[in-house]
Amino acid sequence: PLFEFSGACAGCGETPYVKLLSQLFGDRLMVANATGCSSIYGGNLPVTPWTKNAEGRGPAWSNSLFEDNAEFGLGFRLAADKHLDMAATLLRQLGAVVGEDLVTAILNAPQIQESEIRAQRERVVLLKTKLLNLHDNVTALDLLSVVDHLVRRSIWIVGGDGWAYDIGYGGLDHVLASGRNVNILVMDTEVYSNTGGQASKATPLGAIAKFAAAGKRTARKDMALQAIAYGNVYVAQVAMGGNPQQTLQAFREAEAYDGPSLILAYSHCIAHGYDLRKGLSQQDKAVASGYWPLLRYNPELRDSGHAPFQLDSPRPTIAFKDYAYAELRYSALAASRPEEAATLLKDAQKAVLDKYRTYEDFARMVGGPDPSQAMAGAGKP
């Protein structure tokens, strides 16, 4: 991995996803990181957990604010696209010098699989060798300054739920609506973790958090269905402890998708109030209870006649209580306000089952849910 030795809390549920990101795409990765836990353990200067591989390649990382990180990351995409356009234009002008076959091969090369990325790098190395011999050619010198952009960049906008669901949501929605090829990773701890565990719109019904000391009285926002409503956004909901293979597949599919993608990653946190050595087991319970259904929505499947909405987790096999009351954020309310806790638990169980049935309905639709259906599902308590 190209992410190592972070200063996150012991047992942090976010860092496995960041590590996976670096393992899959690290040598061509560009990260726009929202302020929050991930910006602290990701860029606690003068040290950094990000590193490079034996070839000297590694992620480019930068941190922006809560309120503008999505737009900041979109800027990465716009800049990369412009550099690619400049490189392609200059390369065509040099076709007679470096060889038309090489120009055609570089400009038409598929760059989805890692083997294809590697092959493109080899072609670019050959091109650099030829350009370095053109000492007095101004066009060749200009191309050398942007030639590495001929290898496809992997651009990720990363942050927590406080950024994505709340303070930065307007920008995130704007970026999804742009249709640009960016990937968004939301590490969902369901609270503002870095500032001490305040409630966010991702905080679940019945859970205690700062500013929700009597238990949150409304259901969490369903960001997945809101993004699906656009119809052209790749969306995945994952949990490393629930199904690591599905998590890996979602990351690979999101990165390969030519358009905006959104991954919502369940991330256990010290603010949840239990021994984080059991974090992955608790993630598994979240999936087994139906509270955190695993799903993937891939618009490209519609073109091949397949249902774009895929429900990757089975029907609930345990009660919501068996998952929730293993965490202090739920069980503490039962100790202090037992009657209210019982009511909220009942409402939360109903919401879990209703949401799962909605997802099952969507999975049976060959064409996938239309926007009105998706938003109706997102609006259920």
C-alpha cells in the first residue's frame, strides 16, 4: 500500500478504505481531501502516511475546507482534462517526427484495466525517449511538460459524513450533477468524528450524539438513493467487515466508470462506544441486521439489458437491536430513558425493514428505479 503508518485512532474504521484506495490506484491517484479525521491523519505535517512505490510514483494529495472540497476535487478533474487535451494536441503536431503509429496507439489506447495502464506507461516512456532527442523543437519541449497526463489519472474526492451529508453537500451535489469523471469516497462514521462526535444528517434514528443527547428522532439521510435519482451516477454502499469482496468490486467499478461515482463506506468510530477490536464484526452485524444494505448501482448495466441496481446483501438475519445495543450510542439511551429508547428502537426496526423492501423492489426493476421512485424511497422514515 501507498498509505502507511497513519496517526488515526487505534481501530479506526476509515483507514482500511484509504489504504485500499492506495493499493488499487495509488501510482496515479489524485486525492482532494475534505477537512476532518482523514485530513488530520492523512496530512499531519511534517510527516505524512502517503508514500511512493519502487518506481517513484505515488498519490498526489491535498486538503481543502469542509465547505468546498467537492468543488476543489472537481478542479483536479478540469485541470487533468485540460492537460490531457494539451498533450494530445501537441502529440498530433509531432506525428511526423515521433511516428504516426505511436501517436495513434497512445491516443486510442484503452485505459481501464491495470494491464492497459501499464502498457500505456510503456508507450509514454518510448515517447519521452524520442522527445528528449528533439533538443531544439519547442513543441517537443512543451509536450514533455504535460506528457505524463497521457496516462489516465484516478481522481478521488474523499471525506467524512459531516462534509458529505451536511456542510459540503451543496458542492457534492453540484459535482455529481456535472457528469464529470470524478470518484467520491464518503467514509461514513455517522457523526462529526474529528470535532468530538456531534450529530450529522448521517446519524441514525435512536442514536445518541452531541446535539442529540436524547437520541436522534429522525432517520438518516439516504445519500445513496439521492445520488441514484440522477440516473447517470455510479453509486455503491459498502462495508469492509460485511463483505470485503463487494467493497473491492465497488472500488474497481467506480474507478472504471466514465462519469461521477459515489461510494458510501461504513466506518466504525471510537465515538460509537465499543471496543474497536470488534469493529469489523460490528460492521458485519450492521449488514446482517439490514441496517446497512450493501448495494451497487451501475448505469452502464442498463445498456446491456441488465438491472443497474444490485442488492449485494441478503435479507436481514438478525434484529436491529442485536446490532445496535452492542454500541453505547444506542444502549446508553435504554439506561437513561428506557421508554423512549424502546419507542425509538421499534421505529428504527421498522425503518430498516421498509428500506430493505424498497431496495428489493429496485433490484427487480430491469431498467432500474426512475428518479421519482428513488426520491420516494429516500423520503421514507
